[in-house]
Amino acid sequence: MKLSLLVAVVLLLVATGTLSRTSVQDGTIRTILASDPHVAVMGRSRELVHGAREVGYPGVSFFLAVRGRRLAMTASSNTGHGWVDVSVDGSKARPMELGKAPAAHELFSFAVAGTHHVRVTVRTEAWQAISTIRGFTLQGGDWLPAPALPTRKILLLGDSVTCGEIIDRVPGEQRRPGWNDPLASYGMLAAAAVHARIQLVCYGGRGLVRSWDGRTDQLNLPDFYPLAVPVAGQANRWDRNKYTPDLVISAIGTNDFSVGIPDAAGYVDAYAALVRRILADYPHARIALTAGAILSGAKKQALVDDIAATVRVLHDPRVQQITSRHYPGDAQNAHPTLAQHRAMANDLVPQLRELMGW
């Protein structure tokens, strides 16, 4: 099958290194980089030297409005198993895998030029793939102003549940990165319900003080909270001036308790230190702490008690505890199912409305 003219041009631009910050025009072929003002970005990313954007957190979304016939995206991932969702004009999201080599991926193709709105959302977590969105190439039209994003802003801190891990699992099949679905996660569903944009700053298997297997030498929440891309050893701190949340939700703790209940005094001290740091970064934000969905029994109660103690220690009206019910996943995996994420969002939304007046 022959490549379309659009895809062929994009591949040529990538191969020759002419995909640059300045719009490239060749007849009706127009190319911009991911950092171009015509692209609205929701979520954390790291801008690379040549204007591409590197993404490690799931849920990071790129929004474009165009008038044209065909649109392609040039992208790659470091493992060859990065996944994104593509939605055109509000259509059901279509999953797409990003290989290791930069390649052109057709986002839409129509016989007649028209006005279209496109959203590309990263599905995978940092431990599965770091994705690089390089640019977009349009045929038969021109770029329209970047779509406006909601003015309300949420920052959601958490682990694999917050990341939307294996929501789209298929019974009887082997686990794969494409099963992640942040768009269907409780946090993104709740944000949409209260008309807010959201940053997911989350990492599967990590906790506040230790990872799921008790390790303390990995990036846990206090380590990856300040990062644009959660990779150790890189100069990739997030510029907090780019996004000032009205509300910060912390849903951390499940992995801290997986190997046993940690010392309460030390845990509360660590949690209070993190919240003070967040308040220093965002003094006008409200902070909501919750225990999440996976824990149950004595472990869940211990985490709930530790959160309550943290709120008491801080004694700050900006910091509150919110509740979360236990959702057991299914026979295949303990992570919440699609239906359970929807129920979690329904549990969360009334609490957000009450807390924020939304």
C-alpha cells in the first residue's frame, strides 16, 4: 500500500532533519512542532532543544484545531511500546502505538477539507515508555488558534490507580501497556465533570516513603512530584509557574502499605513535610488527601488514620481529608475496573464540588 502524500512528506522532513520550529510550507503541506503555540497542552511535558515534547506521565493531552483534509503526527517512544489515544471531533478515542523510530502517524484523512478538533492523549506510564511528540503536519488547509482549555485546574498525585493502569484489560490475555487508559480514570472523569483541566503526576508501584516491594531507593512521590518527566538523573524539573492548580489531590499510600503497615509517626511526618512543600509551591491551592481504592481492612484504616493525623498536625484550613471507598478490581487484577473507575469518579465529584464550590 502506498503512503499518502502527507505521510511521505512527514517522513522526508524527519529523515532530512528539516522538521523545525518554523512552519514548513510546501504547497498545502504545513508542519509545526509540538511546542508551537497552535498546540494546547494539558499535563506535564519537557520541551526538548528542537521543539519536540517528551512525555512520561499518562493523560498528557495535545489539542489542535485545524482546517484541512489530512493530519499526521510525528512521534516515537524509547521502548517502542508507548501508546496514545487519538480523538477527532469528539469521536471515541482510537489507541495508537508509538515505535522506537520517529514515524508519521495519520490522525485523520478526509476527502474534503473541513474544520476539525483533534486530541492526542498519552496512555502509558513512564516505566512503560517515555514518548516524544515531535510535530504535526497538515495537508490541504491551515492551523487554527489553539483550543482554549478550562480555567479550573487540578493537580492529582498518585500511583498506578491514578494513572489508569490496565483499565482496558482483556480477560485471558497477557498484560500489555496499551491497556492503560487515563482518559477513563477516576481523576480525568472527575475533572471533566467539574469542567477542570488536570495534571496526573503519578507512577505505578510507588508510594510516599517506599515502593510496592519496600524499596526506598526509587523515585517515590516526594521525588517525582517536582519533575516534568519522572526519570532520575535528568535535569527535568517542572516549572511550577506554568500551571497553578486550584486544587491538589493526593491519592498516595497504597504501595507504602503493601509490605506491611509503616510506622505511623514517621509516615505522618513524611506526609506533613510533603504537604508543606506543596503549600509553599501553591499557597492559594486547596489540598485534599485521600486513601485511594485498593486498600481494605486494617491497612486501609491505618492509612486513613495517618491521613487524619497529618491533617491535624498541619492544622491548616487549606488541607482536608476526603473519603474513598474500597473497589476490589476483579478476578484478573486488583486494580479497579472501568466500571469501578466510573464509580470512584462519582464518589469524588460531590466532595470536590463541596470543597471548591464548583
